[in-house]
Amino acid sequence: MARPITLFTGQWADLPFEEVARLAGEWGYDGLEIASWGDHLDPWQAAEDDAYVQNRLDILEKNGLKVYAISNHLKGQAVCDDPIDQRHRDILPDRIWGDGEPEGVRQRAAEEMKVTARAAARLGVKTVTGFTGSSIWKYVAMFPPASEELVEAGYRDFADRWNPILDVFDEVGVRFALEPHPSEIAYDYWTTQRTLEAIGHRDAFGLNWDPSHFTWQDLDPVSFLLDFRDKIFHVHCKDSKRRLNGRNGRLGSHLPWADPRRGWDFISTGRGDVPWEDAFRMLNHIGYEGPLSVEWEDAGMDRLIGAPEALEFVRKLSFKPSEAAFDAAFSTR
């Protein structure tokens, strides 16, 4: 069976959920990865209200869609982050922000991640995607020098905060898929390895593979799939384009998306630097059968044009391996 292709609704939360479902259905998507912000999904209501859950499922069915994952990136970010500041105030609801006292924000965010696991189970969803935040991302420049003890304390903080959350994921039979990403406890190859070690490679904790965050760091997203194949719980189809010309910096220079002075940008799937054919061949090789979720994030293209274009690209390239050719090559005579 072909892998389902879904639309991640995070970049569409300015539109009502019903409108996003209508668009995705008309374009031919198989389902949605539903974001827990805007009016798309309230985890607390989904965890407690049968009628609310049925309403979400009815909207999907009406548009020929299914839900394959839900996302709570924004609240997950606040679980470990230090500092907690205006950036978080801008992305968090009042229920999580409260009075803004940092540890209170972290604790309320952690409780919502537990509730999100319960909401996913009630929706029949096995995977929650998201971020974890990080108390040590602020040390990434390594000056003033960060001691090994300081860095190790960050991984302990992550484990201390996320193990109780993962206990709830285990309880309800749902998995959490961290998206390795700048500003997270895991943002590249070695930090991913260290993050998994910090929580003892728990079954409930895996990865949402998004190659755009690797290519701009000059990492190989395909070998990442191979080496972490047992932890690939979900896939984001998002591209990035490097524009390094001696003036444009890889870190972005605090410039807005699509500014031509940036050294890289997110771009429509298939138009950037991600080696997509190699990636899909590797997904076949490791036996990944989960959804391919198009995450639309291209400030230089209208999303109403780009989202259906990305769907067409992914559907065309997400080919199945040739079982006949394999059987012929290895059959006995």
C-alpha cells in the first residue's frame, strides 16, 4: 500500500479547520497532521469531550480525509526552554503562559503534552509530533565556553522533564516524534544520538524526520534515516535552499524569511537542495510505511499554489520498490 500523503496544518492555523480540510480534500491529500493551535485542535477538549472528537472526525470524513498524526510543537517547545521570554508569549495561549513565571510555564506546557497524548488516543492516532525545547541551545555558539558539565546538565534536565510525559504516552499507547531542529535538545546527528541515550532509548520516544533542517547544516539527511531507522516515527516533506555567496550567512543574519540576503530559506518541496529521490529510496529500504506530511513553509510562493504542487511532487516520487525485480535477482534456478 502506498504511504499516505498528508498536509501539516500548522502553517494554516489562520484558517478555520473546516476550510483547511476542504482545501486538502479538494487537492487530493489523503489526510492531515493536525496542529494543536488555531481552532484546529484543542487537546484538552479532545481529551474530555466525545462530541468534540466526533466533530473533528466528521469534518475529516466529509472531505475524504483521515488523521494520521497530531502536532503540538508550540507547547512542547516550552517544556525545556531557558530562557522563557517574549518569544514564548507570542506563541503560547494564555492557559499555558499564565503569569509568565518561567517554571510555571514549563510545568503547564508539560501537562498539555500529557493531555495531547490522551487526545491522540481518543482520535485513534498513534503519533504526536513536536518539539521538546532545550535549556542548552543558548550555548550553541560555545562562547563563552560551555563546560561538559553544563551541557550534560541540559540533557539531564530534558530527561527529567520528558520522562514523566512519556509515561503517559506509554499508558495510552501513543508515541512522541521529536523533530530534530535548531533550538531543540536534538538538532543534528550527534545531539540526536545523545538525546536518545539521555532517556534510555525509550520506545515511546522517536523522531519526526524533516530533511530541511539537515541540509542547511550540511548534514546528510539520507544517512540519518539509515542510522536512526528504528526511531523514524513520522516524516515531514519540507525543502530548504542554500544561497551562500560569501555575504549571505548560514545562520540567517536575523533577516526575515525570503529576504535575498539570507544564506538559506525554506522552500517548496522539490525546489530546494534535499536529495528527495535518494530519501524516498532510503525510506523504502528501512521499511517506513507511515505518512509523508507536507509542511508548507515557503515565504516566496503562495501556499494555495505551492501546497498542491508539493502534493503532486511527493506522490510522483514516493514510488514503491520493485518486488518483481528483487525476486528475479534472488530467485533460485
